[in-house]
Amino acid sequence: MSKLYLQDIIDDIPFENLPAKWQGFDFVRFSKDKTLFDFQQEALKNALKALWLYFKEKNADKKALFNHYKLNGLEENFDYNLNRERKAVKYLLEYPEDYPVIDNKISFAHFINRMSFWMATGSGKTLIIVKLIELLGKLITEKELPVGDILFLAHRDDLLDQFKNHVEEFNSFNFDTKINLKSLRDYESVKRENALPFAKNEIIVFYYRSDLISDEQKEKIVNFRNYDNGGKWYILLDEAHKGDKEDSKRQILYSILSRNRFLFNFSATFTDPRDFATCVFNFNLSKFVEEGYGKHIYVSSANIDAFRNQTDFSKVEKQKIVLKTLLLLTYIHKHFEEIREIDSSLYHRPLLLTLVNSVDVENSDLEMFFRELERVAKHEIREDLFQAAKQEIIQEFNDNPKFVFEDLEFVLDTNLISRLNYKDVLKCVFNAETPGNIEVLKIPGNKNELIFRLMTSEKPFALIKIGDISGWLKEKLEGYEINESFENESYFRRINRDDSDINILMGSRSFYEGWDSNRPNIILFINIGVGSDAKKFVLQSIGRGVRIEPMKNKRKRLQNLFNVKEVNEQLFKKVKSLILPLESLFIFGTNAENLKEIIKTLKEEKQDKNLGKAFIINPEAQKYLLLVPVYRSSERILAEEKEPQKFSISCDDFDLAKRFFEFLGDKISLVKYNCEVRVLMKARESFAQPERYYVFDERVSLLEPELILRRIFDYFGVKSKEFEKFEKLEKGKFIVHFEKIKFSGEDIEKITKEIEKVKRFPEKEKYLQQLKAEFERDKDIDKYTEKVQDLERRYVKESVFEYKARKIKIKYLANHYYLPVIISETEKIDYINHIINVESERNFIEQLERYLVKPNNVFSQFDWWMFSKIDQTLDEIYIPYYNPSQNRIAKFKPDFIFWAQKGNRYLILFVDPKGTEYTDGYRKIDGYSRIFETEQDGRKVSKDFPYNGFIINIKLLLWAKHGLASVPDNYKKYWFDNFDDFADKISDHIDKFIICVRQSAK
């Protein structure tokens, strides 16, 4: 499996850095009843960052983007080899200018205009696809993306229907944007009728079955050549890889059709390494579960351990596996009943989902399970087998309690499972009080469903959903009492309803597609195979069962909902100890090889391991009050500032915009640009006082008055940010990057061990004193020496870890907010993220360490001080400033924050060692100064902010890489070019502190 290069690349691009037109979208609302989850919004933002990178930053130059991949570590060879793949790639030879052949190969560079979304089944891919279409349409209309047609492809009719339903739902709510769906077969007539790319507020989207795109024209099959618009398609694929022999050919055809625009591929089960390399957003099954959107996953492997040398289990073992699933279902049902007594609206009725490979053949998998089920229903099971099944459940969770993706264990209530008896199984599984024969119900006109109930019960308990029930009725159920249901409604369609009595759902591979349910708590796979198709089937069917909805329309685990205050605390406390079984999905299998494949497949989903739990908040930091400034949106627009930020424009563009504004007049301008009256008045004022509102830059002229005037109105409409309050730094708030550090290597235990050694360094002194005391008692120098050497190995201040020939240092920095700190020796390091790897940051830390060794250093003059790295993507500590290239208030995130206290004076110091001396750096300083400084005697000084008896000052220092000579005099106090200068600028503040402290003492 290839590394996810594209996601790593765009992770380094802050979304705030995109131009304003790429950001002003509603990422949250989908329809009246649907909003997007945080991860779905993140997927859209990632897509926009990747599109901006390709179309704007790289000017749609494929080779430039491909080289960017290589600079970010892409080493795999994904070129198409004509010797090996001629059958699939022969169509590329029809386009020699787009796909030149060199050494009998076509470079992957020519296919780089693509992105994939690796998303778990049930993660709402279709919502993201529809919202992405909205964004594409708007960016094309705004001329931010080149004109092109949009095509949605999926390989099943039910997926197309699902897409149409979502579009209809989207259209019913979004009045300003309508998506107009057209069949691809109507392409020519639609294009004739619509000469313009899109009518106002309308986005035309073509759709078709992906498996019907081919190289020939038939009744339903279409020849791709007939729809080639010069390769100017934006194509969105939803699970468009069937895995058949034609699949590789079709993938090539999709690339050809989108060769001059872009290809988007959505799937839960990629197999092509090219899709992993170009993955822009990973929210696969592993991530889905880890983030709390799905049930915890447990795979029963006890039988694999017991029958390691067998590929199949014995008849008795198979009976026991079936019994174990029924007992576990009963156990979960008991918890469900207790929860419902507390609150009748919580959670779902637990369901056992049995998926089989064979249905109609003699001794089919489905028949095998049904016969075992029947034996239990009629009480034809041995008591010793029943008791053995219970003991095996207890033993398994005792020996192997861990869930697949998380550092979490399933705690089994052994008393409850031990007390379960046959009557409990009858009641919770078979909806009956006494055993009995199974009778069959069939629904008139329904050829896909069979319903089962015991003759001793009024309620059904099980449902078979297969392609055709006629074979079963004739061959498998001969002699059974078969009745017609009084109701014509499908039991399968209403299985998610709270009044559904079905506890067991049985089916083959076909039925799971397009099916959504939060009810499965157990999945039993029977002989589903071990090939690539089986792998895809496992992931998708588990994806169907992993969904969760503890409260209506709340699709996250209850703990997560409680954490964001969507669950009443009193209610949460009552049910907390009962919810784990309902929030878990247990996987069983009757074939050892199959189970091994399931475990292997699930492990492959987890690309990287979270190291976050290995780090701690420094105990020293927890002793002190660490404050962070928080901001709010101002009602004041930028132009109303005392010293407004100036808009950059050329003289020619200014004259054009001024004349165009005068031509339009106030009323038309208000309607055309949809702006506030005060914005219009400020724009009018700006044309009369250009020196106050504009800075003239002759490097670029747009010479498009309508566009220039729109940008001027956008500028004057920007609302600034203002200081609101200080908030206390706490775990999980403001600085969180260390909790999200991921490691993608194989030596997770080794790196964790090294982190542990450094993290525990402060304990070394305590143990050393104990050893000294021991030595004073027994005077055993050899024993003392041996134990000291052991201490030296187990508790270290710094450790070096190497992987893939790239080293990182794991350091104990006594005054850092969290411990330990990881620093990379090189900037390009692909096996660990969210660490210090930028050269300027690394140099700053090294110089700081050398400086702190000096006696009477500036930090020693404070009562206490702490500092922390700030991550550019995850942390929310920043200084707002106006960025004219984006025409918005952007977030300046310095690399480090320091806190220091002297008496009642408190200093927050932002340090940015990678600061650039040029215009961008000065704008950031202006943003800082506007909020945190005031004018005194003609010079700017730090404002005093009172807070709980403290007087707080905020200071900013940036590193001048090329020295201070080129820095304007009025900015020099914010820059330093060596560490003595850095210390001097803090000392100036210390002197002020000491004077203030002495004055307050008097």
C-alpha cells in the first residue's frame, strides 16, 4: 500500500491561505435536515486545497505537480508499461500529445490531475460528492476553475438513485444553487440547448453507470469517444471499480475523459496504489471508528488459535460458534433492555447479521446456519456444548479483550454471561417463552424475503434476504409450514424501525450493497473466501454494521456526544456502564483462513499509529496559569479602522474602477455587489481619498473594471477581529498537536519505548538518591554501579530514534508545555508528523538550549516561565491580521508561545523564528500591533490587560534571517537576528516589569 502523498502535501497548506473566493462557502448545511460532520467539511476543504494547488499554484501543469509529489517523497514507479498493460492502456495511444510514450512507458505524471477520497462505508460519501459539485460549479462560474462539464459515475443503479435522491434533497433547500441532472446519453442535446457553461445559479451534472462506459456503442453501453469534449470533464467516481476484467480498461477511459480537467475517486476499498498515492482525504474504517462515528470493532480469533493448522472448523466447533453468537446477542440484548428502562429513546435493538457465500447449492452456507439455528430453537443442543460456549466467550475476552483499531478493551460482565440460560436465549433471540418448530412466512409478491418465527410465538425473529426465494421454498423448506404474511410491506425495509422484531438477518453478498443500518452488533461471516473480492466485501459489510445512532439523528458514540454537551450529564451517568456492548460490533467466522484474512484486512486499514498517548502535559506547566488570547468578530469593517489597511492596486486599475463605479451609480452598485450601505459609502470615500485607502503597486494590472470593483467592495466589506478575553490553556484546548502525532513506521513499540525513557527523565534523580542511601547502608560498590548504569539506560534526557535512514531527537525540555519534544534532523520526514522539523524552529530550540546554560539568563529573572511549539494546522493560538492576497482576516500562527510571570506582571511572548522580513511579515506585525499595542508619546508600547489581579502584556518577536539592516526603523523592535538580541528585547520588558513591581510594592 502506497503512502498518502497528496494528503501529506495539502496538510501543509493552511486553508486560511487560500484566496477569499475559495473560502466563502457554506461547508456545513446540506439540506433542511442534514448538516455535514466536521470530517466531511474537512474532506471538502482538502479537495479545494488540492484543486487550488493544481489549477492556481501549478497553473494546471501536470509535470509541475508530479515534481511536487517527488519533492515530497514519491519514489514508487506508477508508470504504465505497454509491455505488461497494453490491453488496458492501448486507448492512450490514440492521444499521443497527452500521453507520450517514452521507453515503452507512459509516465504517471500525465495522470496526476486526480484525487481520491478513502472513506468508510457509511461515512456519507454521497453528501460530500453533492457538496463538491456545488463548489466546482461555483468556482467555474467565478472563473476560478477552467470551464468544463461535470460527470458523476457509479457502477450500480441503486447508487445512482441514492445520488439523485441526495441531489433532490439538496435542491429543495438550496434556492441559490440548483443541480440539474442529465443522463450522459443526452449530452449532445443538452449542450446544444445550453450554449453557456452554466445558466445563472444552475449547475448541469451528467450521470451514468460507470460500468457502461466502454469503447463501443450499444443499447446502454456508450463509446467514450462520443463524449470526449477535449478531455474537459470533471469526473466524480463513486465506488466505480467493480473488480472485473474490464475494470482496468475503464479506469483508463475515465482518465482520458478528464485529462485536461480533474478526476475525483471515492471509495471505501481502493486496490490501485495510485489511488492511495493521490488520496486527498483518508477517513477509512479505522479513522471512522477512532473518531467516534462508528462502533468499536472486535474480531473473535479464539478459534484461529485453537485450530491453527486447520483451514476449516469441525461440525461441533461450528455449532459452538453459532451458539456463541446467539449467547452474545442475548448478552447485548440484556444491556439494551436496561438502557431502555432508563430512557426508551436510546440506542437500537441489537441484530445478528449472518453473511454467507453460498445460498442455493446443496449443503449451502446459508442452509448450514439455518439448520444450526433450528436446532437451538427446538432445544436440540447438548447442555455441555451450551456451557462450553459460555466459558469460551469468558475465556476469549479474558485472553484477548482488545478492539481492533483502538487502545480500548471490552470488559465482559462475567457474572451476567455465566447466568444466561436457554430461556434467556429463547426470549432475546427467538422472541419466545418456549422452544418450538420454525414456521415460514412469505410476503405476497416479494421474491427476495423469507420470515421465520417459532410456532410457540406471535413474533417473527429472523429474516432471509436473497436474490430469489423460490429455490429455498422448494428444496430447503419442504415439509415446513409456510404461510403468507397479512402485510405486504417488506420486513427488510422496515428492519431499522424501532418496532421491528427481527433479531437475525441472513443474506448473501448481494444484499448488503446499498443497505444502511445502525442495528448490527454481531456479524457472522460463513465461508466468504480470502481473495481480493472477499477483502472488499468484508470492509463494506463491516462498514454497514459499524454505524451508530445512540440518539435520533446523532451519529456518534454517546461519550463523544456527552463531551460536546449534546447529552444530559445525569442521563449519561445512568447509562455509561451499560453502553459498551451496544457500541461494539463483534465479528465471528466459521473458517480459520477467512478470519485471518479479516484481521489482516482490518489491520491494513490502519495506516498510521497514534503516538498521542505517549506524551504528557508537563507537571510543571500544570502548576501555573497559562493564558491564551481569544478573539471575536468586530462589527466594524476594516475601512472604519483609525488607520485602515490599504488595498493594493495599480494606477490603471484604480482609474478604471473609479470610472466604472461612477458609471454604475450607488443603487446599481448596491444591487450588483450585494453590499452594505456603509461599505458603499466607504468605497465612494476611498475614490476621493486614494492616499488613505490604497497603496499603488504597478507590478500587476487586471484591466477588468467589473472584477476590480468587486474586489474593492469585498475588501471594504471585510470585518476585523478584536480581542475578547483570555482563556486558560487546558488539555484538548488550543494546543492539541502533540495528542495527534502519528507514526507510520513498523517500530511503534521501539519509538514508544524511547519516548517513555525521556518522558520519565525527572524520576531519575529520585531513584539515584535511593541508590545512594542503599550504598550508604551496605557499601556494595558493584551493586551500586550496576544499578546506576541501569538508571542511565532507563532515564535519559535525550534519545535518538532512526527509521528509513532519517533520525529524530526525542528531548526532555524542562520548561516545555508537553513532554517530550521531538525534533527532526531533516525537514522532509514522512514517518512521523506534527513535530519540530523546520530548520528555523530546530535552530531556535538549539540556540535556546545553549542560552539557558548561561548564568543569570533573562528567563532566570522571572518567577517562572514556560513555552510551547504551536502547530500551524492543528493548534488554535494565533494573531489575526489582514491578508490582502486573500482579502480576509487571516490567522498568523507564530512557531512558539512563551509565558512568564514576575510578581503581578504577566508576559505572553509570541516568537516566530521563520519570520520573513518583507511585506507579509510587516502585515502580521501590524495585525499584532493593532490589537496588543497602544500609542504613548509618539511610540507604540504594549497595552496593559488586567486579569484576576495580573497585568498582562503581549509581545511579538520575529527572526530576521538576513539581519536587521534591511528592516525599517519603525519595525526593528519586533525583530531579532541573534540570541543575545532576542534576550535583550525580553530584558527591556523585564526592566519594565521590575519597575512596575517596585512601584506597586511602595
